[in-house]
Amino acid sequence: MSARMETEPVSWNQTERGNRESKEKALSEIEVEDFMRGVESEKRGAPLRDLCGSETDSEHRARQLDERSAQEQWHSRFARCEQMRTEIKRGRELLQQVQTELETLRSRLDEWTGYETVCGKNPLSDYMQTIAAKERIEQYLPVWLKRREEELHSLNREIERGAHQGGG
């Protein structure tokens, strides 16, 4: 989101004349103008305290940026948690699938002679390569899952600390 402001050049004479005119106005007119500006500003969503001068525009913008940044960090942490939960779930599913496939491959390994008789090809080499690859995956996934779960646990603790401190 970006804001754009167009300005026109103003001469010093115009500025001085405007200052004299505003000094000559009655106090009630100035109050009415301030009030009307406040009403218009409230319609645009600006808090009334900003109009009363408790914050300068730059302080207000800085505060809004800080709040927006904190909200974005908060949302990104929750999104990261959700992504990690999905990854962990997928990792567990894959581990279960690999273990099932290993059981099937090992049972077929015992029957390699029947396969060779029917198909005319010795499957031992293919079975052994596939089993070795799946065994490596079966060894890798639990370690990967543990790391992911620790990361998720750490992120959850960070979110909880932020919630207790009023960060979200």
C-alpha cells in the first residue's frame, strides 16, 4: 500500500497572506474549522487523539508501521507453524508408506525364484537397490521429523511468550 501526495509550489507572499488571514479570523471560526477537519479525518479513520496533538504525524506513522510490522511477524509465525505441521504430517505419512513398501519388498525378496521363472529375469539386483534406498529413507525420516518437531515446539514457545507479553 502506498500513498501519494501532490503539491503545488507556493510563493512566500501567498504564505504570509494566509498567515495574516488566519490570525485575523475569530477564534470561533478556527475552532469550527478544526472541528470540521476532525470530523472529516474521523470519516477517513484517523483517531481523534491524533487531531488533538498528542502525537505528531511522523510519530503516528512510526507507531502504525511498528504495529503493522508486529502483526506481520505474528501472522508469519502462525503461517510458519501451520506449514511445519503440514510438513511433519507429510513426513509421518511418507515414513509409514516407506515402511509398508519395505515389508512388501522384503516378502517379495524371498520369492525371487518364482519371479525369475515366470518373467525370465532375476529381480534380486532391483529389489536390493530399492530396499537399500528405502531403508536409507526410513533411517533419515525419523531424524528429520524430530528436528522439525523441535523447531515447531520452539516456535510455539516463542508465540506463547509473545502472547503473554501482549505481542498479538
